[in-house]
Amino acid sequence: MINANGKKIQIFDTTLRDGEQTIGVNFSIAQKIQIAQQLEKWGVDVIEAGFPVASPDDFKAVKAVAESVDRVCVTGLARAKQSDIDACVKATANAKHKQIHVFIGTSPIHRKDKLHMTKAANLAAINKWVRYARQFFDIVQFSPEDATRTEPDYLATVCNTAIEAGATVINIADTVGYTNPIEFGKLFDYLRAHVDKFDEVTFSVHCHDDLGMSVANAIAGVEHGASRIEGTVNGIGERAGNTALEEVAAAFMVRNDYYHYQTNINLKETKRTADMISEFTKMPIPHNKAVIGQNAFSHESGIHQDGMLKNRNTYEILTPESVGMGATHIILGKLSGSHAVMQELNHMGYEVTREDMVNIFPAFKAVADKQPIVNDHDLAMIMERMGVMVHA
Ligand code: KIV
Ligand code: ZN
């Protein structure tokens, strides 16, 4: 691991491009503008607004996003092809801050079966199209697609070629979510040793979640030399999705004692951002989703509730307020303890003591055994049956 004390990590959001590759997701241009403005508030550094050559609407969307944000850098995606690069040039022409993202497959399966290219032809294409793109952009990001299944020595040659041609950002793509944190760290160590200008350019990571390791892999890449993380809000994206950026940002905040990384993300805007993506994609946020799921700050078991009521740090490493989630919920159910039930009854206006709970708690348990959650209405019914009224 390299010393990364205080290192600034750039957050590159591809919700509007790789995120839109989620099955069934198609943002309107108006939605893309709204999302981009919210991403800017959230604090991302780069927004990949689309793939301008892909369709007239994608072109219009990238152009519209480029014209509706201020501080954030906007990029379009381009294959290593003149038509794609030209479309990006036009679509981002009015952006205050812009870059381009050029990619080509570099692994054996991509070279042989998809592109029908020799290594020499692959390198020639990288050299030609990165050089071409560099005429129009000060920041040229090059991605070796399927980098983690590319021969490491060839990947180093690819990076050297792209940097010599003018690439300023090299984005190591784990296109099919194939790597793991230890292996990805070693790949970065190898590249640091074999890419001549490793420290003169920005290394970035782009991880997919096919094996559920994209956040861990992205963070491993950063621990071994990358300083940009690509991902999406709520981890949406092709197949199992991309690195969930809210998880990365929360991990850096909570474990600042360990990582010492900084980002520009304003965590308090996280829930608002996540809800917007959930609404526009019509993909509900899973209840148990890290950081933003509704259960992430809910506690049901009696032991946990008792601990929380004494000191919330016992079972919460991240506060809901810090990610804009509102308050912690103590959910009453069959595993809840007397302390939590008494506290909720007192909140509701009943003046209940520990002695009263000797009679109330068995009545509560009898109800809780038959249903998943006991809400305030259920509690009021229990109290009514016991002849206790709320004190005025
Ligand atoms: O997953 C991938 O390889 C990509 C590239 C375009 C970076 O999305
Ligand atoms: Zn991707």
C-alpha cells in the first residue's frame, strides 16, 4: 500500500452513461439535466453525461448537461473512432469544464473475438485516436476495456502508448467485475513499476459488481495508486451494476482514521441524490442497501435497541443525519426489549414506568409474536385493552 495520507480522490459519476445501461432504464433529457444538477450539488468532480454518437437523443442530452452545470467537468464516451470523438467534441463544446473518455478493448478475448485486432493494430488504434482526441481536449481519459483480463505486460504497454499519445487519465476498467481487491492492488503495483509516467497522469478505477466486490476493488485500486473512482449512484449499471459511489464516500468518511482520503462529496445530499435516481429509474432502493436503505438505520432486536438507547455508537457507525436520511428508527417487533417499548410509549404520551412494564410487556409480546412490526396504533390498542389512556 502506498502512503496516501490526505490524498484527494476525484469522483467520476457515470450514472447517466453506464448507469443508463441498466436494463429498462432510459432517462429523458429533462431528467438528465435534473440529475446532473443534483450530482453537482452532491459534489462529484466529473459527470459522464452519455455516449453522444449512440443516438441523436444521447447527443442532445450530453449537450444539454454540458450547458446546465457549472463547476463540474462533463465528459462524453467515445470508442477509438473518429465519428465518436467528433460527436463528443460537438456535444461538449459549450461546457465550462470538459474532458473526453476514449476506450477500446485490450484483453485477448476483446482483441481476438470482438475487435479482430492484433496487439500491433490495437496499439496503433490507441495511439491514433488518443492523439486525435488530444487536439480538442486538455483532459483525455483513456480506458483499456477489460483491463483486468488483459495480460499485465501488455496492459503496461497499452498505458505507455496512451500516455505517449496524450492521455492524461488512465482508467483501469474491471469491465466484467472479475478481479478481487488483493489482485487489483497487485495489478496497480505492477503498473506503477512498469508505466513510465505513472505519477504524471491520473490513474482511475472503473469497477463492475458481478461478484459483489466493486466497492472493495475500487478502494483497493485507490490504496495502490489510483486517485479517481468511477461509479454510479445506487450502484446502478450494466448487469450487476457499478461501484456504488455513496458507499465509497461513506466509507472514506467513517474510516477516515484508516484511509485519510478526501472527496468533494457533500454526504448530506446523498439521500436526496439516491431518491432521485431511484424515482427516475423506477428501481426501489433495497431495504438493506448499505448507507441509503431504509433498514440501514433501523434496529429491531432488543439487545441492539437497548444498546442504541444507551449510546447510539454501540450499533451505528454512520448516523442517518450525516447522509441526509432523517432519524434512526427503533422498530418494535417480537425481538424488541422492554426498554425500547417503554420509551416509545412515553414518546406517545403514556407515562409508563419500569414497574408498569411488568404487565404491559407480556401483552406487547403476545401481539408482536403474530405480526412483523408493532406500530404506534398497535401500541395504543394494547394500552386501551389494558385500560390505560394517554395523559393529557
Ligand atoms: O465497463 C467498462 O469497461 C466501461 C468502459 C467504457 C470504461 O464502461
Ligand atoms: Zn462499465
